[in-house]
Amino acid sequence: MPPAGKRAQATKVESKARANDELDDTPLQAVVFADSYNRRFEVLCQDQPRILLPLCSVPLLTWTLESLSLSRVKQVFIFCGAHADKVRDFVESSPYRYTMDIQCLSSKTARSAGDALRDLDAMSVLNPDFPFILVHSPLVSNYDLSKMVEAHMARKEKDKDLIMTMGVGRGGSCHPESPVMVVDPSSSRLCFYAQNPLVPRHSRLKIPSSIFLEPPPGVDEWEVWSGTPANSSSHQGGYRDLGVDICEADVPALCTENFDYHDLRRHFVNGVLTSELLGKHIAVHLVGSEESRGESSNGMYIDRVRDTRTYGDISMDVLNRWTFPLTPDLMGSRKGEYELRKGNVYIARDHVSLGRTTALTGPLLIGARSALNEGTHIISSTLGQDCAVGPHTVITSSYIFDNVTIGDHCQVTQCIIGTGVKIGNGVKLGKGCLIGDGVTLGHGVELPDFMRVGRIRHVPEDLDSDEEDEEDEEEKNERLEILGHDSVGFIWPSEEEELAYDSDEDEDDLDPYERPKNKKYLQLGRTLSSLSEYPESCSTLSVASSSTASTPASLAASDDSLPDMPSLALDAVPPEFHAEASASLVRAYEEGHSVPNALLELRTLVMGYNAGIDRARGEVTGFLMSKMDFSGPAASILEHATQTWARWGGLAEGLSPDLTNIVLDVQAYSVSHEDARPWFGVVLRGLYESDLVPEEDLIEWRSLSAAKGEGAADKDKALWGELYAKGKAYVDVLEAMDSDSEEEDEEEEKGEEEEDDEEESD
Amino acid sequence: MDISGPSKRRAIDTIPFTAVVLVGYGENLYPLNEGPNVPSKAMMPVGNVPIINHVLDWVLASGVMDILLLVPPKDHDSISNHLTENYSRSTHARARIQLKRHSDGEGNEGSGTAGVLKRFRHLIKSDFVLLPCDIYPPRNLSLSSILDRHLASASSVLTAVLYEPAPAVKDSEEKILVAMDQAKGHLFMIQSLEALEEDVNLRMSLIERPHLTLTTRYLDAHIYVFRRTVLDLIASRPPRDLDSMREQIVPWLLKGSWQKGLQSEWNNILNPKRDLFAKALFYASASKPLDISLPSSPDPDGQPPHSTRPWHCQTILVSGKQGDHLIRINSLAGYWELNRKLIRHLSALTPSRTTTPMPNAISSSAQISPDSVIGEGSTVGDRASLKKCIVGRHCHIARGVKLTGCVVWDFVTIEENARIENAILSSHVRVGDKAAIKDCEFGPGFEAPSGAILKGERLISGQEA
């Protein structure tokens, strides 16, 4: 690096530091966790720790140190887990060691942030009289964190029991890791903190009443801070937990005292907030809220790389210059390395070769010595150094590290590709694929969405060493089938499967954010915008993947025009699922399997094909309906229907948390099958009499707009309406029959009814 | 007499609203509500004027001329007489005040407030404001400002008034937890604090609203401005849902304002179909209400997405600036607070504001401080002393009596040399000579014997002192 630039920055930092003598007396300390204590980037982190992964060709640690040095931090402790030597080497060679005192601490035994803090406490390197900045994940920020420290110290003056200030940011898009916080705005004290995973979406939140019944004197107002909802209409967006805490020395000490604190949010924050015994308080600081004092600031951008989703988002923010002055063309040591062209296209000045017909659609970044060919099209992506991309390859919203070779006529969409990967010609990568360092993909390989490929095999977290660790035949076949013979690499199980086996026992113990279904949405390329719009996808936690046949609502197309949020239609279910599922159903029906067994089989299929249980339920109801005999008189049809539902209804029930969906599916089937149409009411009665669908769900069905055919294709609308009228007649009668019993708790029922309505149309 | 001074007349004198004044039974006013000849709650004297006058004057001052008074059957006659005396055609030519008993035309709707409204909905032709008979608004709050706020927002079906209570009253009123969007003034939830269980159970769709604030600072003034169609909604509900506007209808509307299910379910009733041209204008208008929820493709084909929430509820927050709080006299604490407030005002006013009693009825040797009022026909004996007192009509205060900080209703007799401090003596109370009474409230017709020494008692007629 050119030391001149660095020195210039160093003096800048110093002059700023002089301006503020309060912070000058004691050097500001920061602790950075190099390890994430989760496995979100694992496939990319075979050779290097997460914190050294490049973002816009700059290692995340550099971004973090840059942010800290902007914040007048004098001493940084980098707490390393795996690959500690790599971090050490990096620090040795980095220019930041001239301006800051950087120490790498490593611990092989720390398995969580709580462990790390305990180790830190034992090392007693921190100044006990002065707060330090704790950085959970790599930061990209142009915000001066020392302001947060000042705010913390000002609050500490008033409230001696304050031990921590959590940084909170405003805005941003929906993220599956957004917490709900209840804050007393007068003192910025945090009263309540709840993790709020996107799926399973909690429909309600319990806040302890004591917050409102026994508030501290003078406090009678609380703000509720929550994340940006999936389909937010607000311009400001919600609140984000930045993973930056200003901690007093009590924090590591408390962790030492409470050895069961692991996650800093789930255990530590909740522990402190709910324990009156500790008598400690936590405050929150909204980034930017100090602006009212009229101080000039560098900027207010602050975000952390938590997962591949935020990795992509932040890369785009950097390219779009939200992080100014930390942009590829201006950032300290690399000043002048990139040329900024219009449309936020950054191209290294060092021997980048572009073909005559290469198309570049910004924002994008192309590293030094990379070569693009004729007809190559790069859209909103970053390419590292020494990459070569063949002709007519299209790369969209992907992040490609150094030394990557991509052949011709490839399609790469929303992927992250590690260092030294070689990709042959005509390769198609589905969106969200992560390709680990050193993998080779042969010609013509097509990877399905969200596939992870690593150079070495995936090692489950809790694998005992004596268990068989060899690739078995089946796995090998699968690998060869997908990757072909020319490829070097192993297929990793999809992230949601990874934890699926053992998640049942310790469901409660598991971080709600790390549950497979929520974790899935942390991946690059997953669409969130329409998550909560469908009753199915919402309640079943599956990606809205139901086919057109199951419910009319699933036809919805996302109107989201953001490039990184394509519509859900891409998430289509492979046709094999239909074949497999119906085969399995036929088998179960003919051989008389028990319902739980058949259900298990179906669920496996759903998992395997990533099909979503709505689709599966659609299959089941369709199948059962097709087994009904609609030729006889009404009485026999009713009898038959009731029998069928009683015997097999459990299948559909097991696949639908919301029983109204069964009714909708039956309706959908009847729309498309003429023979069933006249008997819709009778089938409904069968549903009711077989105790499969209780009355309240039928009533709820009656209130659904989807049941009235809203959203169905135009030609079918009349049919939907017709069937709805038939069904409604029956439900009306049913309701009238025992309206007495129903009237008692109509309000409650109303509550439930709307809950689903709400999810449907939210 | 309007102590708060005449309100400004609006340029447009009438606005198409109906005011519905609900007169309650005054359950929380013990001991003032026990004994012979208990006046209606509406007739409780506040500065020697029945509270209902304050309310009616407040309503009329806003230009609302249609008033529907719903009173308990037992109070009908007294209020009816009072109205003919005070609000006749001759004094209030344009006011149209109707008086109905709660029980009139009773059917199977039940006698709850919502049921009563349902029964009399044919009398309410326009959007209406529902208010209790026992409020005393602060001077800076005019009803027209509340109604204007309601009218200003096209999609508002309910505008509720919340107020910051005076500190002395706070503990005696029902405390509530309110969820609202303070920036927009939207109201989402009113939940009684007493009814809270261990956890407050909130829906995520409420939690995820931007700018959500929870507060216990305010109390419910029970002033609600409703859209007319709310009556249609009430009419569609079964009788068991119609016990109380406050406990059932209002919470439902609040809930429905942010819950999609209820919202769409009730939308047909609350927002009856407009003609297409109006709708076109509505969608074409650039000045859409602020709460635009982006079209989130709720349904696939067809069905244009709603770009706005069809209806919502909002609130007006009344802060107690400069100690001028909104006060409700539905409890003794409230009644005390209001009287204290009046006395404070009196001391600031010139003595000419007080009703001049017949000169010969008051002994020249009596000392009456300027912050006291004495109603007409009352007599005060020699060397009696009155400080910070409100004395009603036709009272007899014998010589040597010392009254401090007392509220004395009509027809009260206080015999010689009694000393009374901080007490409410309701009508027909009789206090014997040389009694010493402090911090007491006496119900109508109570008689304290001679020489009685009472402190901190609440007594009603027939009880032994």
C-alpha cells in the first residue's frame, strides 16, 4: 500500500482526536469478533476466516478497521477463533497497525460470543474504567462510533447502573433477524428485547405487563421499535440491531458470572433486562439521533455483514456510494486504484480488459487484471482481481472473489463464488448458489437454486469422529449426477436441511434466528418481499411455491422491481415433485399405509424438492378428491366423502396448519373437475362430519376473499363464485344450527379469523 | 353561568353533527349518590351550575345544534324540567335538544350504551359525537376543533379524545395502555391496565407498525366522534355485543383499523359504496391520506389493490398545559379537582363575576373571601367566615360558622359556630352547632348532630355520625 495516503489519514484521525479531549485522555478500545459463531458463510470459509472475505475486493476486516479508525479507536482486540494465524498475518501486513494498536487474541475453545467475552475477561486486557466498543460482525460504516460512546457516557452519568448501549440503526430492508425492542424514549433505556424471526412468523408478541404497571418514576411512554416489515410502506423503514455495543467492563464480568450466557442478545440482554437481581440497565442508541446537536458528521451509514443476504445488500450500498467516503475509488490505501465511470461502474485501472461488446450495467466493480470477453454481460456484480469471464456469459447480482475463471455462455445469478474457482462453459448456476474456494465446475453443469458446493465435504457440527465420514455411494452418485465427472467439489446439504435432523429435541434451545426455516431467508437471493402475503407461505413457513392448482392466491406475482428481489415465480417446483408425490399417494392408498407414515413420506418429498407444504396439500386433496365417487346419489356420495376424509384426511391436516386451506384446495379441485362440481357442498359436509375441518374453519373459509374466487383466473372466476355459493349455503346452515354455542366466544373467534385474513392480505 | 368565559362563535354557525350525551348513573360518586332526592349525575352542581349546562354550552358553542340526551329513566323528569327552564326555544332558538330515556322503546337490544344507541339510531342522521355528561373541558379545547380533526381525515371512522389527567385525579380513574402512532395521531388500541395479565399480548401486525408508541400517560375522555355508518355496524351486531360502547364497540373499531381481516369485513358497512365518479376523484386526488400502504399485490389477477387503508381511527391528545386539565367528575376525586380548579379561577376573577346575593341576606360582619361564591337566596349569619367555598342556593349559614374549602350544594343548613374544612355537603345536609368537620363528604340529607367531630368520613343520610 502507498504509505503516504495512510499517513494522511492518520493525521486526519489525530486532528479529530484533538478536537475531542474527553476521548483523548483514555484510548478508546474496541473488541472485534472475527468469528461469527454460526455457519452462515462456512462454505466460503474453508481457507480463511469470515472476516477476511472480500467485500468489493476489500477484506471485511479492512472495512471494520477503517470504520473503527474513523471512530477514533486507538486499541483493537481482534478475537479470533478459527484461522487465527491468517488474521494475525493480515494484521501484520496491514497499514492499520501503524495507526492503531491491534492485538489478535485467539481462543480455540470459545464456541459463542459469551465464551469469547469470558475469555476476554480472564485476559484482563480491557480498561475497567472506560467503556469499549464491541463489534459482533464485520462492520461497513462511515459513522463515527465515538459519538455513541459519548452518548453512552452521558447516559451513564445519569444512570449509574447502565452497563451497555446497543447501537440501533434506522431503515434498511426487511431482514429475518430483526428484533422487537420496547424503549423508553426519555432515557433511551431498553425495557424489552425479543428476537423476532421472520419465519415462523409469530402472530403475537408477549410483553411483560410489569413494564407498564411498575414503570420507573416519570416514565409513561414507550416506543416499540421493530424491523422493517416484509412489505413495508414506510419510507423510513424499521429499526435494526447493529451488533455494535458500547460496553462497560461489567459486561464481560457478568458473562463470567453467568456461564450460561452464550448469545449476547438472547441470553445476555434478556438476562439483564429480566433480572431485577442484577439491577443493571441497557440503553439503546439510535444512530443519527445525536445530529440535533448540530455537529457535523461523517455519515450515518452503518451495517454489518451477518449473512450472505446482508453481504449482497452491503456490497450494493458500497457501490452506490452510501458509505462515502469509504468507496472503492476513494478508500484510503487504495485511492486511485479504481476508475469510477458513470452509473457507479468501478473498473480497476490496472490492465482490465473489456471486450468490444462487453455490456456493463452498474453498479458494479471489476478488479485488477480481470478480463471480460465479447458479449459478456455483467449486471450489479463485483468481480475480484485476475478473473476471466468467457464470451456471452451473463453475471447478475453476483459476488465473485479473486482468480475466478468462468467459461463462455454461463449464467450466474445471485451467487457468491470463492477464490480460485474454475467454471466451465455453459454452466448455469441457480440463484443463491455459494461456491467455495478452489472448486471446479465442469462444462455444462447446472446447479439448482441455493446449492452450496465446497472443495471439501461438509462436516456436520456434531459429528463424532468415529462415525463414518466417508462419502457413501448414494452421495457420490448424487454428486456425479449434478456436478458431472469433470468437477472438483462436494455438494453441501442445503442450509435448511443442515439442522433439520436434530432440531426437534432442542427446538427451544436453538436460536430462533438459526432455525433452518428462518436461516433460509438469510441467504442471498431469497425473496422476502412477498413472504407474508399468503396465508400458506406465512403459516407453513415455506417459500410460496404452491402451484397454480392449489390456491388462486399463489398466482400472485411480486411487483417488486428491485433487481435482487426477483419474483417468486422463479421458485417454481420441479415437475418431478408432482410425479413423486402422486406415486407416493397411490402407494399409500392402495397398500393402506397408516396416515403418519404416509405423511412422513410426503414431508420428506416436500423437503427434497423444496416444494412447500401447500403444494403437497394440494396434491393430497386433489388425490383424495379424485378417489371419490361422484356418480351415486347424494347420500352415498356424502358417506363416501366422509369415509375418505376420515381415513385419509389426516394427510391433508398434517400438511396444513390452517384447515381452511384444505377447503380452498377442495374448491380449487372442484373448479377444475366438472364431475365434482355439483357435490362441493356435500364434500364440505363430509369434511365437517369426518371431524377434519371444524365449524369455525368453515366459517372462516366463508369469509375468505380467495374462496369467493378473488384472484382466480378470469375464466374460472364464475366457477369459484358458483362453488362458493354452494359451500356458503352449507356453512350458513351449519352456523345457524348451533349458533348458540358459537355465539359465546365470537369475539375470540373473530380474533382468529382475522388473524389469518390478516396474514393473507397483509 | 359559564365560568370559562364565552367561546368564540364559529363563522359557520352550524355543522352537520349530532351530539349524543349519555347521562350515566354516577356509580362512583358515593356518598353523593345515596340518600333522598339524589340529583341526577347530570345535575350535579359545578360552580352552582349543573354540569350538564357546561356540556351543553360546550356543544352548542361548537355549532352543533342537534343534541340527543339519553338519560336514566329516573332522571328523565328532573332533566326535562331543567331543560325547559334553561334551554327553551326562547333562549336557544336554534338548538334542537331531544331527551330520551335509556329504556324508551326497549327491545331486545339490551340496555348497554351501544344497545341504547342502536335503538335511537333513527334519531341520528349524521356523523355524531358521543360524550358523557360529566366532562369539564379545558378552555383551550373546543369541540369544534375535535370535530374538525375528524372531518379533516376522510377515512377516519372514530376520533377519540385522550387526555392527560390532573395529578390528583390520576389514581382514581381507570388507567389505560394506549397504542398509537403519535406522528399521525392514529389510535390502535386502548387497553385497561387493570385487565392486564402477566403479559401484554400484542399482535405482530400491530408491533410492526412504524412509529408505534405505547403510553400510559393518557386517560380516555370518553368523547368519541363516530362516522354515521358505525351505527349501521352496531345495528348489525347481536345484542350481546352491545353492552358498552367503550368496552366493546370502540375497542373493536380500534382493532379493525389495523387488522386486515376485520378491516375488510367491516369495510362494506363502514364505507358503503360510493358512486364511481366520487371514487375516481378519490383515486385521482393527489392528496391521499398519509397512511398509504403500498399495493402489495394482495390478490393476483384483477382487483385493483387498495392503495389506502379504507378506514382508521385517530385520536386527539389533550395535554394539561398550565394546569388546565380536562376533568371528568365521575369520581369524588374528579369532583374535588374540578371544584378546586373553579375556586382557583374564582380567585383570579373579579368579585363581580360571583352571583350577587340579596344584600340583606348576608350579614355585614361576615367575612367572605373573593374566591368564594354564594348562590342566590342563601343567608350568612354574623361573623361567619367563608374561604375558598362554593355555596349553593337557599343555604342557611348561621353566625360564627367557619367554612374553608367547602363545596356546599343547595338547601344546606349549617348551624352556629360549626367549623367545616374541605368538605362536600350535598343538598339538604344539616350540620349541627359547634360541629367540627374536616375532610368529609356527606350524601344528600345527611344530618350531623350538634358538636359532632368528624374527620375523613363519607356519610349518607340515615347513618349515624
